[in-house]
Amino acid sequence: LLDYAILMLSDGPLTEKEIRKIHAGWKDRYRETGQLLSIQLLTEVLRKVHAGESRRPVYLAVTVACETMQHVDQRLRVEGLLWRVLPERNGHDSEEEPDIDLAKTLRLFRRDFRLDSATDLGFPWAERSSIRTLMTNYPAVLRLVATAAAERGELEDFHFALDRATAVLAFHGDEETVKTLDDYRDVIDPDRSGSGG
């Protein structure tokens, strides 16, 4: 893991010296905090972003595990399938929606992330597959897109995002969330509800 961390982080937010220092004491900190080395490295990256010491933007994939995201108290902005870590700390309720770069995210979902693979019948989806679990991250981002579009009165984008989200969720058998999103559609655009897109 040390070599991988140096390879992935030393050209960006952390120096090789900083990574080696964290690695040297990670077991003691693990006994104190229960944080794995990867979380300790992430914590240092986030500290540097907050302190304005990061030379480049720092992004986390939307597929990062929820347990890991619990360690992120910086403000986040959705940009496509990435969370961009912003220098400010979270000053709002954790239930509040994160910022979103709506134009960029919509452009990426319309042009680049068509989600065909998320509903590919040729893939051997197992009931408890980690890949299947990752697929639910895409509808979560699309729900954020739909909410931001609805707030701006952009109903075409709202329906585009909800249609894509519900298609992936229905394919993977999450009918409860599909129903929740359909109910949300009814509230936002009652004239089009039940039209299925």
C-alpha cells in the first residue's frame, strides 16, 4: 500500500516524505483512532485542502464508500461522477444537498456517461455484487442533478436525470427507490407524472 500511495499521491496533494511519515506511525494511530492507513492519508489530504496547501483540486469518486465519506467534513461539489473537495469546511446541516456543477454534470451524463453498462444484460450481475452496489451511486448523483434542475425550473433536465436514475434502479431491483423518485416527480411536475419520461 505504501508504494501505491506514493505512486498515486506524491505528485499531487502529498509529498513522498509526508506519505512515509504517515505510514511510519499509522499502526499507532490505528490503535488510537481505529482509522486505517487509507483514511489517515485521506485525512491529511483534506487537511491540506482546507489549509489552502493543495496545489491542485482534489476529487473523490462518487463510488467512494459511505464509510470513507463520513471522514470528509469539507464542503463538496458534484462535478460529473466526482466529488470536488472545496477548501471550506461544512458549515451546513449534513442533510443539506451538496453543491453541484449542473451544466458539467448534465453534459457528462448526456454525452459521456450513457450508463449503458449499468444495465447490460450481458454482465453476470450477482445479487450481492460489489459492482451492483456501485451502480446505485449513479442514480444518487442523478437525483442530485434532478433536484438542482427542478430548483432552476429546468424540467427537461429534471426528467432526463430522473429517467436515467429510475432505469438503473429498476434494472437492479430497487423498486422502493424508484417509487420514491416517481413520487418526487409527481410533486415537481404533476402534469407529466406517470408519463415515464
